[in-house]
Amino acid sequence: MRLYWLFSLVAWALLAPPIGAFAADDRPVVLFVGTSLTAGYGLPSDEAYPALIQEKIDEAGLSYRVVNAGVSGDTSAGGLRRIDWLLEVPVAVLVLELGANEVLRGLAPETMRANLQQIIDRTRAAHPDAAVVIAGMRALRNLGPGFVDGFESTFPDLARANDAVLIPFLLEGVAGQRQLNQSDDIHPNAEGQRRIAALVWPKLSPLLTPSTE
């Protein structure tokens, strides 16, 4: 597992623009921390929903830049391990999309909850004015009612406890729709990613302040 996480982190570091590459860009950041759903697995980077959110930001004339820190296969523990480095940029909004891989691996919901809370705590410690958006996920029903309830309640509970904006289910209208997913029936295709961006944008846009310049 440790080797898998290291491989994922190295892969993200190679594929994503280095944090230092943005040194001359002082726009506040909308930081997306997530899994392959956020990374845009199987698609060009400009078709992942964070890139589509950047397009919407630009079209609205807002001075923010998106940093897509999605890593395929990542868990809440992986997100926690790398959050301090990610917080070196001037984060205005954290969009937190972690949990899907906990479902696939049957990892304990209470551990996920603690990890996500720590990510939020560290974000607020580094950037006290940062807003937080929590993207909820759903659990496989065959994992049993205890797991399902513990998992799915985590996202609204954290949103309430941290005054965060909740997206109840990131894949609403996309999950289970063959025409919106790749051949694995798990990862959204380009149209599926557009649907996700359309779901995220109304939750995110009220948190973005027009420039006064």
C-alpha cells in the first residue's frame, strides 16, 4: 500500500504543474483535492471538471486559478499526507473530494471522517479565511447498513461542523449512466465531467468574490 501511494504521488507530481510554477501568479486558488474523479482519469487534463470550472471562472471574469490536486487511487489518508505541501499556495477555497476509494477498499468510515477533519483543520490553520466545499459520495449497499450509514453521514456531518458547503453526491445524474461514463462504468467520460462541473459550479460560485480592481 505504501508503495502504491508513493507511486501515485510521484505520478501526480510529474503530471501536474509544480506549485512553484505558479509563483508569479498571485491569484487566490481554488484547490481541488480528490481522487481519479477529480484528476479526470482516462481524459485529457482540460476535460477534467476542475479545468471546466476554471473556464467558468474565467468566463465570469473572476480572478481565481484552479489547482487540480486529484490523484487516482487516493484515499483520505493520502490526501492528509500531502495536504501541507498543497497548502503552500494561497488557498481561497478547498474543494474536498475524497472517500470513493474508501468504499472500494472497505476502509473504516470513522478513519475517513478523522482524516477529512484533519485536512479541513490544517487548511483553516494555514488559510483562516478559506472556504470549504465537501463533495459527498455514496457507498455500495453490499457493504452493509452500518458501513453505508457511517460513510454517507460523514459528509453532511462534516459540512455542518465546519460551516462548509455540501455537494450531497458528486456523481448525481452521472453514476450508473453508461452514456456518461467510460468503458469501466466507473469513471466519467468527457460529457460526464461536464455534468459534474455543472453540479459543482452553483455551489462554488457564491464563494468567489469579484475583483475590486
